Amino acid sequence: MKKTDNQALVIFGASGDLTYRKLIPSVFDLYMNNSLPDGYAVLGVSRSKFTDAEFRKKMKEGIKEFSHFKKAGAEKINDFLKKVFYISIDTQKSEDYELVKNKLRELNKKFDLHYNYIFYLSTPPQLYPVIPKYLYGQGLTLQHKGFRRIIIEKPFGHDLKSAQELNKLLTDFFSEDQIYRIDHYLGKETVQNLMVTRFSNGIFEPLWNRNYVHHVEITAAESIGVEGRGGYYDNAGVMRDMIQNHLLQVASLVAMEPPAKINADEIRHEKLKVFRSLRPLSESDLKNNVIRGQYTESHVKGKLLAGYRDEEGVDKDSRTETYFAMKFFIDNWRWSGVPFYIRSGKRLPTRVSEIVIHFKPSPARLFKSVDGAIEAGNQLILRIQPDEGILLKTGLKVPGNGYEVKSVNVDFHYSDLKDHYIPEAYERLILDCMIGDNTLYMSGEGAELTWKFVQPILDYWENDSEASLYGYPAASWGPDIADDLIEGENHTWRYPCKNLADDGVYCEL
């Protein structure tokens, strides 16, 4: 691995939940894995009033609760926190950024940071246009000495127009290679392993095309509701929260051509080709191949689960989608005619994210199937979370006389690798930015192309009061009508459980 240069990580919005739960624990994990350089510093920046000691105390609590090394000794945690600092500024006032500049100058002198700075925007999206501008005003974006990089949290834009405007603004103050648009899904081990599974195995790559694949299914299910975030979620919905970014990015990795080399430029190039090949949605597609749903009140195990419109901060007449499913096509040589299905939702029976490659069944039905295994065809399941791993469903003869066939699982679980450390997504992505590798980050063009693809859906929902919104009971798998999306006899959505290999078992909250 490329050696990490001395540098500072500057976190805007450092008093927030993301810093407490993810960012500082992830940086501490890097520290415990000896992945940080000898000279490093973390500077938290926010409106809240904290001294260095108070901020460190709060971050220590976050480390003890959320770090991979939560049981590390107090001495280790305290040694790490000695290089964690905090300043309070009004991020809306340009003159306050001089405090950031002066503090970095002080830290650079103290820890020999080589003038290398990463700015992490863990703030509300309305500050994304503000902070880069004021950093530029202090000369903090210019790479005269050392590198300067900026990490932008999602959501990257609210629609196509705002994403284009944000890209334009960012490139006024940073060059494209300085901008890191984060998608934590791409930091997950199984998502990255997708490329290895495809391109290093001769049994898969020849079959990974329209000749052998019947359809592709991608699911990201959550069992929780909006959990006190109703105000935010009611202005976002699952389309903006999950589909435009996470799941379309995953789809591009499934569909891309093999890159010439494993580096950021080549992988991004192949992903962009997929986005450019997305078939534009017709009026018929919007009405028939896009399903929008919203969870309603239900009773589960004697417990009342509130409907979405009864959640705190949600409009009583809200038409915001908490469930989304769609069918789409990628019009290129490899995938012509192969339907892709994606779905995501809240208050579903379990928390699970996975990719399913449904292969076409064998052309001749020589044997009798006892469970529909032959008719449905083989499935390759790549589990993103939880119980990360890979499962291949294949047909096997039932013991005894005759030639009856049943489905069996050939599976691998990452949890079986007891001697291998598996980093969390944020740990991996922060380290990638530190070493200057933006492979797992979205490009500006990629963000715009995915917004361009989904914008007709958003426009349709906004402009057509008759656009369907289907209710579904909390803890169910979404509106029943979503089952009609997947075409073909013996084909339906896979209904996964928490455990990868638990197939055909109904999962519940």
C-alpha cells in the first residue's frame, strides 16, 4: 500500500452524530492498525462550544461505543486523542475561517503536517456551497505546499439542477482530483469483492452477460423507520436517500466492463459508460415499472408500529416514498434486453443489502425438481450486509432412487475469516482519501448522470397528482404490486433473512 503522508483531517460539523459514531471511531481504528502517518492531527470544527478537553471526552465515548477497537486500553485512546483538537466558528461567516487557517498553521508547526489537509464536510447540505468558498478565501484550497482534498457527504444535490450547480461551485475552488464525493456503500468489503468475483474467476466472467443472465436484482432493506429523522426524511425519501447514489453505484459495478487496470481513472471510466447506457425512462416506464410505497400502521408481535405519517416531523398528508422498486435496462452490448431490478425501503422485515444474479435455467429439463430449483435457474448472491459473504444456489440430486433435484447452497461468510481484519466502510474510505485514491468515490459526471436518470421519476411524482403511492403494512416486504415487476415464470423477488444461507424462511422484525 502507498505510504500515507503526514497530514491533518479537518472535520466540519464535528459536534454532530456522524463524527461521534463513524468518523472519529474510524480514524481511531486506523491509528490502532498503524495506518496513520507519524505526523497527523484531527481538527474538529463546528458552532458548538467545546474546549479541546471537552471534545476529546465526547469522542472517547464514541470510540468506546462504536470503534472496532472499543476495548482498547485508556492509554491507547488517550494517546490518539492527544492529536485531536477543536475550534468553534460560525461557518456562515467568512472571517471565522481565519481561525481555521491559524489553527492549521499551529498544528502544522507542531506535528510537521507538510501542509497536507483534508476537509471533511459532515454538515447539512446547505453548507456545501459555503465552506469551500470560504476555505478558498483563506487560500486553504490551493496546493502550493502540500495537498488539499475535500470529502463531500451525501446527499450530493437534491436533484439534477442542484447537483450540476454544486459541481460547478466545487470546481471553482477545487480541481476534480481534489474532490471526494463519498458513498459509504462502495467502502463495504462485499461491494469491492464484486469486481474480484467477476474478473478473477473464469467460471463467472464468460457467463456475465445477456446470453446467460436472466435478470439482476439489487435490494437494500431496512427494518427501522425514520427514527426521529422525520423532518429530514420527508424532504428526501428513499429515492434520494438510497437509489440515486448507493444502488445505482452498485448496479454500475455489476454491469461495468473489465477495466484496463485497477485504478481510479479506469474503474470510473467503465462505470461512466454504464451510466451513459441507462435507457431513459418512458412515460410507460414511469407508470408501470416504478413502484412508490409508504409504510402504514401495523401490529407485530403485539407491538404497534406507527405509520410513516404518524412519525415525528412528518407531514400528515405526506406523499414521500419510504419504499421504491423499479425495473430498468442498460442498453449496451453486454446487457441488451436484461432487466435490472432495484428496491429499497424502510420498515421492511429485516435489515439486509444484497445483489442477486439470476442465471437462465438450463435449456433442457431432464430432471424433476422438488423445489423449483431447476425452473428458477442458478442464483449467485453477494451479501453486502449483514452476514457479509457469497452464496451460489445450485441443483443437486436428492439421495435415493431416481433423479429428483433440489436446490443447495454453496456459501462463504466473511465471518469465517477469523484471522483477517475487515475494516468498516468509513475507515477504508478515509484512508483512501489520505493516500489519494478516489477509486471508491463518485466522480462529478457520475453523480450528474445518475441524477439525470432519476429526474424524470421525481418530476412525474411532483407534477402528476394521480401518480400512485401504495401503502404497505410496517414489517412487510412492501406493496404487493411490486411483485408484478419481475417478469418470467418461476421468478420473484428473493426474500432474504439476516443470515445469508437462510433461504425460504420468512423473516420478521
